Amino acid sequence: MGGPTSSSVTLIATSCLLRWQQRGDYDQVAKGPILRPDKVGIQHYWVATTPEWMPNVPGIAGEFFEILPTDGSLEDGMRRSHFWVHVDANYPGSAGCPVIVNPSAFDDFCKRIAEFKAQGIAKIPLQIDYPG
């Protein structure tokens, strides 16, 4: 892996609770995956490079990075908000946040984000792809 601007990085993450992993479950508040970018009228999300810390929140238990925009609305008016990239900590799955299951991969993600921040970059693009 080169410097932070040399290439993109692909990480495997999950974004919901086990029973709500079907296509279309993104409308299940606090259960389904993060909204598809095209469903909220954006090309991609952004990840803030300034880490935040929530050591006592189940499922996060440490460092996380805010995803922008912080909320989105579907055509039917349903809203979802406050998604973060974090490690899949002490509670399996997430309430929609993209969580990196492998702790060492999350550590690598944090180091790469710190490199961007050190260059004065406040946010980086985050592409969400859904399999199938």
C-alpha cells in the first residue's frame, strides 16, 4: 500500500443486524443497512477524517468516524441518520453503520485515515457497494 493518495482501498464491512440483510431492508430503522447512495440522491458518502471516541457504547466501544451526510431521506419520506464507520465491537452487527469485522483491518483503516488527516484532508469519499 502506497501513500494515502496513491490508490483506493477496498474493505469488507457489514451494515446491519443479521435478520435484516436482505436487499431493500435499508428502510428498517436501527436494524437495516445504511441507505444506498442512489436512493438518497448522492453519488457516494464521505467519511470524516477526525476520529470520535465512544468507549462505553455497545457495538462501537472505541474509535469511530462519522459518515456524511449525517442523514438521508427516501422518496417515501422515511429517514435514517447518524452512521459511522467503526469496528464490529462487542455486539454483533450494527444499527446500519458500516462495521469492519476484522479488528486488524480496522486498525489499518484508522492509520490510513490518520494519514489523510495529517495532510489536511477533512473527509474522503466512501463508496458503498451492495453484493448481488
